[in-house]
Amino acid sequence: MQDVKKSYDDVPYMSKVYKESLPENSYLAGLLYGLKMSEIGSARVLELACSMGGNIIPFALNHKNAKVVGVDISSIHIQKAKNLANELNITNIEFYEKNILDIDKSFGEFDYIIAHGVYSWVSDDIKDKILQIFDECLAPNGVAYLSYNTYPGWKGKEILRDIMLYRMEDKEQNNPDLKLELGFDTLAFLKNNSVPGIAKTAIDEYYDDLKLRSKSYILHEYFEETNRPNYFYEVVNSAKKHNLEFLSEANFKNSVFPPIADELKKALNNECKGDRVRFEQFIDFITDGVFRRSLFVKNEFSKKIDTNFNIKFKDLDRLFVSGNFKYDMDKELYVNLKSGAFMPKNMFELFEELSAIYPSNLNVAEFMKEYRKTHSVDDVSSFYLNLAYLIISKELAFSFEKVTFDKSIKEKPKLNTIFLKLLDFTKTNGHTTGLFNKFYDNIEINKDVDYDFLPLFDGKKDENDLVNELIKLENSGKFKFILEGSLVNSKKMVNLMAKRYTKEKIDTLFNIGILE
């Protein structure tokens, strides 16, 4: 475990939000399968291997009455997590430098336990310990989230990993940049010179994607001493030994609507005869699955699982939903402006109302109270079914609380205080913690520009003022505009690009809900 600690201290992995790992998502999964989970607002939440807190700090911010705990073996990570929590004035979260092997039931009971990005990267005894913690520390009606690399998809990736590790076998192991340089050099050589076969097929399939990945991702996935994927059924069997049963994938869309043709689904149902684990494993074989985010519950609680997805209207009524849509005159359908997907018919009242208040959300019960006045019982039933589908398929964002923003952009835009503090912390700490909003979206910025530009959104400057400030930053050499691979030197073009960048940035900040 100390080797793991040193590895992550030397090359920190970006600590950011994983929306599907958070309690809101697990709660909704429970609703889909007929389970009554612990209430989100007062939930007790534990994250194992929490890194710098980037995943659970946003949850703690949104739910002041929840009790949130993070543990990590790295003292550096834990100190940064504590510093960020203090900077954001969060009082309902605690962080502990702790080895997973030292945690037992005396550590406390939790409604939601999260273990993201740890299971596949530790030895078998620690894998077993994680599942033991789920068993001993999970509340009777709790949910545990576990992510891990899977076969068969990782069989191909392991070939690339083996090649890069072998190239480094007699080299300096404490030089991350050398690992990347020699690793890619070897893969490129083999990509261009290998004869057709399994190795070349794997390199051809994964090389281009790997080139786009972050330094930390490549080092921890491909150069870590331990990376032991499993077949899905193996993980479930290990969980069963600890009184745990599979609930669903955190991406429950794939569990409810398997990503295969209907004819193939029918054949699998005939083969599996209601065995959901067997069904899911065949899905991995068919889709070449490389990664899973699985939810587990206690064995006794699992006896209440209803796989018919008879979600109750009253359960949907308590949700708040948001989204932004536009009517396509040619298709005569509404389109989701974020995903580009076309929406079901006969829901135009919802799409129009949501778009008018975006990025704010609305309560389903309040909307349906008005909807029922002008629609039949059959219309209402059909609407709820479509609503459930849109939530499951991530076409509607959901929350358990009201979130309200201004309906239009203020003349003098102002960045909200939390995001401003987060931005400063992220800059100071080398961009090792992610930026986020109230909806748990990871916010990407242009680091060359935005660390200096965004703090100028202070509510005292209008758009023209901000354009002028951006031009000053460009003139000072903080950054340079680039077009078609060349520096922009024309004053006229600099002014034009500054106006365009500022307008786009204001619109983006408004749409992701981080302007006051």
C-alpha cells in the first residue's frame, strides 16, 4: 500500500467530480428498482481513497445537513482536501489519512459508500478489504458504489501496458516523463512495424485514444505496479462473500436499456433466465466492456429489488429537473441543446418551461399539478413514463432541491463566490483539483487565459470592460491568440477575438450556472 501512496504523491491524479458515484445517483437507482434509500439531505457518506476531496466536497456543499467523510492513504492528498474544505467554509465534511486495511465497523455506519478508482489498482487482499468495509460499514438500506477495470476489454489494453512496462524494465523508474516518452516511442514503433496479429490490433485500436489522455491517467493506468482488471461476474461473486448483492450499474441507463439490439436482448433473456449478473456479463462480452461502475446493497435489502422498473409517480414528483431545448422546425421535434438528441413528442410544455428558466430547475410535482388540469389520465401516465425515460437516459438533469438562477445575464456579470475561491485554490495547487458547479458538472477552462481572466468577472465590469481587460492581458504577454496554428499579431484581429472570447465565456458561465 505504501507503493500506491508514493505513486499518487509523486504524480497526483486529478481530483474531480464523478457524478454517477454520488448519493443522488445511487438513490435514483434504488427508486428504479423499488428500494427506499436513506434521504439524501441527511445522508452519511464515506469515500474510500478520496484523493483531494474533489468528488465529495461538491456533495457536502450541496447538502449542509449531510455528514461526509473521506479517507486516503496520502497525507499530501488529505491535507489538500482539508485546505480546500476550509477555503470553501465547509463544516460537514471530515478527512482522515488512513489505510483502508485499518478500517472496520468501528469507523461508523454510512448510508452511501464510494470507492472510485481504487479496486483495480490494489492487491487482492485490499480488494477483499474494500468489500468487507462495504459489508461492515454500510447501513441496512445503504448503497455502495464500486468502479473497476473489466475484461474482456482490458485484455487488449493490457498488451499496451505490458509493452510499455517492458520498455522501462531497465530504466529509471522515478522519471514519469521518461516513462511517457519511451512508452509512446515503443508503441509508435510497433504500430508502424508489427506484423498483423493480436498485438498490432490492440495497438491500432487504443494508441490514438491513449495519445489524448492526461499524463496522470496514463501513468496510473499503464505504469502502476498494480492494475488487475476483473470480469464483472468475478467482482459480484467476491461481493457475495461479503453479504452484498448487485443492484445495478451506476449508469443505470445501460441496465434498464441494454446497448444491444432487441433481437439479441431476447436471445440473452432466454439464455440467462432472469439471472441479471449473467445477462450483464454477456453484455460485456458483446460490447468489449473495459470499465464498470457497479452499485451493491446488503443481501437482505436486495430481496426487495423489483426488476420490473415500476417507478412510482410520487417518486418522480419529488425530483427537480432541468434542461435546455429548442424546437426543430424541420423535424417537428424538440432537441436537447446539450446532447443533440431528439426528444419524445407531447412534452412541449415541459421543454418550453425548462428552457425559459434554464439553468434553473423546476419541481416535477408543481409542474404536473398544472399539467393535469388540461390533460387526460392517459396523457399524464404517458408523460410520467417519458419523464422517467429522459431522467434515466440523462437527457434531463435531476436534483432533490430547488436551484434558481437569474433568467438573463446581468449587464455586469459576476462569478459566484464559491467558484471564485475554487478557481484560486485550483490555480495555487497546480490544477490538481477539478472545478465544478451545483449540478456536479466538471468545468473545463483555458488555463492559459481563464485563471487571470475569470476573477475579473467581479460585477463591476460590463462586457466591453471585460473585452478591454482581456486585450490588456494579451498585450502583457499572459497569453496569445492563435489562429490556424499561428500567432495573431494584427491589433484588429486581437480585438475581434477578444470580443468573441468574452461573449462566449459569458454565455458559458451563465449556462453552467456559476454567475451570481
